[in-house]
Amino acid sequence: MLMEIKCPTCGRMAPYEGNEFRPFCSERCRLIDFGAWVDEEYSLPAEGSSLTEEDLQHIERTMAEKERQR
């Protein structure tokens, strides 16, 4: 039985074995996906975090301690 996978770009089913463009169905779909990646269309949501003065002091103390241990 020939295993098929769904192309993440167009949704068409494509053979898994012997498919040089896997997981895509074609070079066109692969290039479309690559273009979206280059244009930074894919991203993960990030939470902005700001360090408090206390956080910065803790980091500085930790770094100073590691330097002394060398």
C-alpha cells in the first residue's frame, strides 16, 4: 500500500516514498512555503517581559559569583 501525506501548502495528497519535495506535493508548493518563511509570515506568539531592577541585580550577582569561581 502506498502511503500518502497531505501537502501543508495546498492540501493535496502526495506520495510519501520517492517524493523529492516531501512533505510538499511539488516544488511549487515547497517554494511557496519557503517564500512565506523568508517573508516572516510564520511566527510564534511571544510575551513581552521586562526585567525589574531586582531581576537585574540578581543576574549581576550570579554572573559575578561565576567569575569569582573561575
